[in-house]
Amino acid sequence: MNLNGLFKVSAIAATLALGACGGDINISEGDIVDNSVVNNDNSNNGGTPVTPTPDDTKPGSVDTFLSGQVSTALGQSIEVRELSGRLTDADAVNGVITLTNDTVWALTGPVFVGNDKANSVTLEIEPGTIIFGSRGADYLVISRNSKVEAVGTAAAPIIFTSYNDVIGEEVQAGQWGGMIVLGNAPTTKCPIDGTDCSLQVEGAETGAVFGGADDADNSGTLKYVVVKYAGFEIAPDNELNGITFGGVGSGTEIDYLQVHANADDGVEFFGGSVNAKHLVLTSIQDDSVDWDNGYNGKLQYVYVEHAPDGSDANRGIEGDGDGGDGDAFSLPKIANITIIGNSFDTADADSEGVLLRDQTGANIINMLITGPAGMGECLEMDNDATVQGNLADGDITITNSVIACSEAFNFGETDVDLNTWFGTEQQGNSVIAFADRANVGINSDGTLTAESALRTSGGNPTNLDTFFDTNSFIGAIGADDWRQGWAFGFGGGEVGVVTTASGCPAGTTTIPAVDGTTNTCQLSGRITANLRLTAGNHYALSEAVFVGGDNVDSATLTVDPGVVVYGSSGADYLVVSRGSKIEANGTSTSPITFTSRQHVANGVTAGLANGTAGQWGGMVILGNGTSTKCPTDGSACALQVEGVQEGAVFGGTNDADNSGTLRYVRVMHGGFEVAPDNELNGITFGAVGSGTVVEYLQIHKNADDGVEFFGGAVNAKYVVLTGIQDDSVDWDNGYTGKMQFVLVKHADDNSDANRGIEGDGDGGAGTAFSNPTIANMTIIGNAFDTADADSEGVLLRDQTNAQLYNFVVTGPDGMGECFEADLSDGDTTLEENMDGTSATQLVFQSSVLACTQNINNSGTFDQEAWFLAQTGNSTAANQAAVLNGIFTIDATVPTDVTTLDSFFTTVDYIGAVKDADNNWTANWTVGL
């Protein structure tokens, strides 16, 4: 295949926070990061883009208007060629019509590849190619006996999308038609006497027919293909899906396919036997997977997520036989599917899990269905005689599957009792009560948590069919998140960003590489338009870099997996302003690193000795959440954050505010003291709201605090703080967020350290105070001890409360106290929160302290007696009695924190990390 100026389709994580995609992932459709194109011919002339000279040897005809519009939008000269009518062998070279990736292709009206079993051709689409439609009447049809060979790559998926997406205007479902693939495989609506079968497919003009007798028919390949913003209703029950498969045979290959934000079904199979692996179906407005007409293919690794904003959705699966002659019915096999619903609910439709209807069977293994409180039923079976009979005779089976919905089942009085059928008659299934849905063990991006029992409780899909891969997990995503890098919302699937000849994104400047080899781009000033930091480059901060203005000129900074961002001095730091976002979605194999110039100069991966604490500033995220220092009269709040130039302010009234995503992010060698009590932390969270996602975050060797929360309600899971020279976790200003799985480890060389936790209320008007909830934390101190500071465990001070569960606090001889409530400064809030006089009491339970001095009784209140009277608490002799390295060996029975809030994951241990087999810190962290 000749790759002509490959369009490197962006690997942007449009937040994981998925563009109108599912579950706890919070983003609206308007939050698309950038809608421009990476083209490696680098033809941008630095001025007004010019329309290139048409190449009339290519298919279709150049559209000068669209070329001008797209070139202007993308900032470089782009040829747009219009495809219309029917492409036949007269348009082909040796039977092949090639859509190259140095051109953008526009569908105008129905575009047919070949005639029905005549003038047949193969449509070959190069990796990275972009094809768009402008209206519902624009769609692509692959006729019987013709083929589509759309073979993208993980780095360069092929994208079918809307005109609006290409030019960067508002996107939504239904902006163009979709794709139809027609084959010669059987369907139950074909005549049973073997006579010729030509069934009109729905949604397309007359003559688009499918069906036949060849189950192994080959319609080509769809691999690493993303279809966005399509779907169109021609008339009721006559719609264009994202992709319609009509009588498509098993000779066709489908692997790594996404349909996003489609106005009708995501994929619909009308008969046939085509198989597919690695399907992503996000924000689909009707059924995500629909089958009928006797479909009997196989599907494995299917990820379905309804729109997180609660907008239009229907079923994850709707399975039908849909009539036809004889007694045959649909009978697909499905392994490893995740369905995450939303709260959409109207009189006509709501978000549901699986509905099996008339004349269908199905064999399903390793399925996970869950969703929020407003979601409809997880599982429903029609009272059709075929369906009810199939439940009894084995033509419908669901095994090794888990459902957790507020309404588990929907079935009639005379139907098979699904409670009994699913829960006891089928093998390995679990129904998790909705109140206990946190026990599912699923992260906000749809992956399984490190502790999730679903990682190992699945059945072996090869027992169902040899087509399937062997695995032992339930749901679509196991240890390998196969969505990353190519699917929209998971690091890819974007139309792209313009690059300059240097390879640096527009809005950055090329500077010499400090490591001598890696292309390096400089960030400076204030970023007021969406910017993506693409993989393959290093990025240097030049002094204070702000994302957006304060609730004006808001922008999203997206950071690709594996990107390295560095600063050269304490004056170099990154600030995400109120109203703006950072979308830093790394992976366990490609974490995102914020570090120092010295570290980069000596090689980021060459070892940990390449950087020390305090070599650059750090990161500051500012939000519109509440703070006890905001005025109590409801007037506007703008609190200056510490360590940053004037005008960097935080605070408001929205504790659900969303500042973006930090996932698999490492912040190393930062921290800077601007003045006493005015420092830059590793990450400062200023009134950041709970809509922000923080998961798998490490702060390493920071000169001031690791993370500090000034008010707000942001939550965090899987946090590692190593070699922090001041407090590892610090809160004040009324912080009320939640944290789980937090590992603190002071420097092994006994160098500078202070507290694992320092919790404050830090003044403010009224009687409000900080009150976070933290579960499963391990604090490992060291022997650092000076007149000014020493290594300690937990210190709680003025105007704070806390709910602490499942802690292990320990360290070597020479470490300071494990726990202290500072009752010596005259403030009475903390003591009242401990002695029973306050309505809200401090909780510290199911925890063990193992220090030379376990408790420092400052003040007259007996803190040791208080601690030991709390449920499940104890003390131990030393560090070796409670930990093996970072792993918990203490046998204290943990508190079930899932009863406190659905944020928390169920555990059977205390401390942050259970053992080597459940080590969520492995591979992406340093210093452990």
C-alpha cells in the first residue's frame, strides 16, 4: 500500500472524560479539544492557506469551495475531493479504487461502491484518511461482491465523520448518514427454498440489497476505523445506523472499530455471520448493538457507554430474530462486553442494558452491565415463545457475568423468572445490589480497578467458541486497555491539529532539545485556544504558563500519553485557570511526566538520580468549588492562590466543577518557596470540584507539599507520594473530597520529610471546616529529624474534621509520632470533633499505628485512649509487623467503605496496596 503524505490522525485523549461518553466520565459534546488535521507533508506556508492544484488522477472531483473551507479551518493547504454516485471498475486501477490520506474526501449523496454483484471493485482506504459527509443523505454503501479495505493503524485510524467535525464547528449526532456494508450471507428473511435473495436494506435508496447463501462471504476489512456523528432517520423504522451490516459473511474482518455519537443504532447486523473484535460504542442515541434476521456471528471485547450527560440513549444490546420464514432465529455468541448506561428516561425510550426479543437466542460470557440510579433495567427478555423457549433449552445462556442496576430485571408474570434463571441456573453470575455497586470495581474510564474481583472471575471464552481469545476477566477491558491511542476519547479518533514544519503544535515554539535528540516545543504566556501536546515531543514551560483566563477565554490543554513537560526553574509552572481544563490521560505503559529540565537533560528514563526536589515550579489547578474563605453572603469569590503571580484565583459555589482529568500522571522534582508560607506544591488544587477525575497520580521528590487542597471537593484514587520534603497530603479552606488508595513513602536516605497528612481548616468565616474522607492509606516515614521538622504520620490541626479508614502508619526508629491532633493552639473545633460535643465527629478506625511514638498527646485530651476506643484500631511493635515493603501484612479487618459512598471500592485489607499480585503502583511509578 502506498502511503501518500500520511494524515497522522491525532492521538488526543478528548478527556477521559469522553466526548459525550458514559458512566462517571463527565464531558459535554461541546468539549472537543481540537478539530484540525496533522498532515506530514507540512505544506503550511505560514500565511493564508492556498487550495492545492487538483490531482485529476484520483477518484471523484476536486471541490474548490470545500477545499478552501477545510484549508482555512485546518491552517494548511488541503485538497478535498467529492465522491458521488457509483464507483465502478471504470474508476479503478486493477480493480482497486484508493482513497489516499493526503486528501480529505467528501461524500455527496449516496455513494455506492460497485453495482449489486456487477462492476465490482475494492475500495482501499489508507491509514489516517478522513472522509466526511455534510447531511443525512450523504452515506457510503459497499455493494454485494465489492469490498472495502479500510485498514488503519493504532497511530493513524481511519475516520468517517461530519463536515462540522472537520472544520471545527459544533458537532452532534446525525450530521451525516453513515456506512452500509452488503453481503451474500444468509438471513432468515431469504426464501428457504434456495431461490435468489435480494433484501432491501433499511435507510438506503432502492436497489441497496443483501442476502444469499455464502456464510463465508468476504466484504473486506474494517480495522482501526472510527465513525462519528452519523445516523439519520429516513422514516420511522427506516434509519441509517453508524454501520449497517446486511448479510455480511465471516470472511469479512472487523477489528478495532468505534461508532461514536450516532443518531440511530451504533452497529446493526441484518443476518449474516460476520465476526468482530474490539468494538467501542459511545454516546449512541438508540441501540448500541442491534441484530436481527438470523445474525449468528461472534463478538468479543465490546465496550458500550451511554452519554454521561444523560442525553438520548436506549439499549446496550437489542437482539431480534425479526420474523422470516421457518423456525430459524438469530444466535450470536458474545464474550467480554461492558455496558455502562446513563439516566436518560422518556416515555418512548430509556437507557437499558440488554433486551432479547422475538426469535433470537444468544450465548454470552463475561458480561458486565451497570449504570447510575436513573438507568433502566439491566436485563429483559421478551415473552416471545422462541425467546422463552431458548431460556430453557440453552439457546440463550449468560454465564460469568455481573449486573448492578437499580432495576436488575424486567420480565412478565408468565415469563421465565430471570432472578432464578440468571442468578442460580446460569454459571458464575452475580447480581450486585445497586446500593453496593461500588463493589463492581470499575474505574471512571471503564477499566477495572486494580483490586476488582472481575479481573479474575470470568470464564474462559474459548469454551464457547475457538474464535474467542482466552482470558479470565469480566467486561470488555482487562489489563490491556486496547481502546487507547486510536478510539475517540481514549487518546485518538480526532481529526487532528495543525503542525508546523518543526513538528510542534501550533501555539508553541520550537527550541533546541536539552537531551540533544527529542524535538522540543516551548509553552509560554496564556493559552486561550484548545491545545494538544502531541506525543513524540518534549514541552518546555517558559515562566508561568496559564491555561485560559479566569472564567474567560477558557481553553482545554490536552496532553498525549507518554508526553514529557518540563520546567527549568522555580519560576516555571503551569496554571489551569477557573473555567478551563487539563485533559492529561496517560496509560500505565505511557504515563505523562511533568519534571525538571535537569531530569530531561540527563535522560528521563535513565534513572532517578537525574533530578532533585525544587528544580522547577509545579502545577496549579484552579476551580469554582467552595472554600471556607469565600464570603458567606454569597458574593463573588476570588481567592489568590499561594505561590503564583497575582490574578491566579480560585473559589465559588460549584463543588461539582470539572477541571478535567489527571490519569497516569507523574509530577517530579518540583516545588519552590516563593516566600515563607507561600510555596508551589507538586500540585495545588484550589477549590477544584468533584467533576474532575484524578486517578493514578504520583508526586515524586517535591520541595514543598506533594498535593495541597485549598477547599473544593475533588476526589482522588491511586495516589503515590514519594520523597516529599514537606507534607505529602495537605488540606485546608474546607476541603471535603474523598481519597482512596494513597501511598506515602518518605525518602529512603532519611532526607527532608514532614507529615504524611497535615489537615487544617485554616480559618475562614462561619463554623464550616474541612472534612475529607480517606480510605486505605499507607504512610511510611523515615528518620529525618531537625529542630524545625521531622518525619511524622498524621497531624490534624485547627478547624478540621476527617473520616479516616483502613490506615497503616509506620516507619523506622527515629520517625516522629504516627498521629497527633494539635489541640494546643487554642482552637476548639478539633477537640469538639473528638470529644463528642460536635454534631460531626472525627472518625479514625480499622487502622494500625506502628511507630516508636504512636501518638503525641498535645493538649489535655487523651488522644491515645480516643484512638484505641475507635472501631478496629490497634498499635503494633514496628514496621516489620505491619508491612512487607509497601504491601500490607497486618490482618486488621477493614471497614467496608462502599457503604459510605459509591466512590469507594470494596477491599479486604487495610493500607494502600494489598500485595504483589494486586500492585496498582507497578510499571508506571518511580522511587518504589
